[in-house]
Amino acid sequence: MNLLATEDFEHKGKTVQITTSAEGNRFVVVAKLDGVQVSPQYSVDLTTHSDYFMQHKTSLIAHLKDIARSDIQDGMYYKA
């Protein structure tokens, strides 16, 4: 897995990491708590991401990170 970025946010007194990586021809976003994955993998393939960006000038990766963060904040995550 090729790590592209990690960003932290606080949720109920704990630090959650949203990580973005490249796996094959896909960008993958997951949420981790204490190094343990607590979300499903949210992903988009490179071609779809590129096409979407060309049409809308916004990143699908950013949307996936927003979804991962929102799911955690809404209580939809695996208990770590």
C-alpha cells in the first residue's frame, strides 16, 4: 500500500486518522483508531477520479474523506 496522506481529527476525546492510499489503480480511504481500521474502505478508481475532477473541478478523494469522517461522527464504525 502506498500511503499518500493522513489527517487526524478528534471524536469523543479520541484521535481518529483518515488515511488515503493508492492500491493498484484505486485511491482508498479508511478511518483508523489507535492504528486499527474502524471503517470500511471507501475507494474510487483513478479513471473515475480523473474524469470527475475534469468535469467538476473537485476531488472525489476529498468527498470520500468527508464520508469517512461523517460516518465516524454519526457512530457508524467498528468498535476498536
